[in-house]
Amino acid sequence: MKTTYAAIAFVMMTVAAGSAMAEGSKIEKSTLINASQTTNSLNAAIGENASANTGSISIKGSQVSKSTVINASSTTNSLNAAIGKGASANTGSIDIK
């Protein structure tokens, strides 16, 4: 069952990442699932406007409508840090801007 969720999460993160790169795209009537399992990891964004994402879905510049967003991620013993003006670091999250 965990393998199924991991496969679904990988496919959905890949789709979401592709959508995020296409500025002005539309995500409609979709299901975005983040079922990542992050353990013993370091996620750091260091420097001005740096960004680091581990086990996360990040969508920027896209319109999301009539969709279901599920965050079932599990993060254990992890360090998440953003250092610098405009820096952001996300672990096990869904970020829609």
C-alpha cells in the first residue's frame, strides 16, 4: 500500500512540477496528493531568494480550481531551514501561489 501511495505521489509531484514551470497554466478537476515520507533529512535554502523543497509540491503562477489537494506527508527527524532575504524551505508541504 505504501508503494502505491509513493507511486501516486511521485506521479502527482511530477505533474505538479511540470504545471508550475508552465506559467499561467490551469490545473482543473485534478487530485494533487503529497504522500512523501521524509526521514533524517536536511533541507536548506541559503542565500537571497534561494528555495529548497523536500517531499513537497510547489505550484506557482498557475490557476488551481475544482481540484482536491491532499497532504498525507510524514516528516521525521528532519531539519528545515531558510536563511537569507526571500529564502524559502519547505518539507512535506503543499505550496500553491
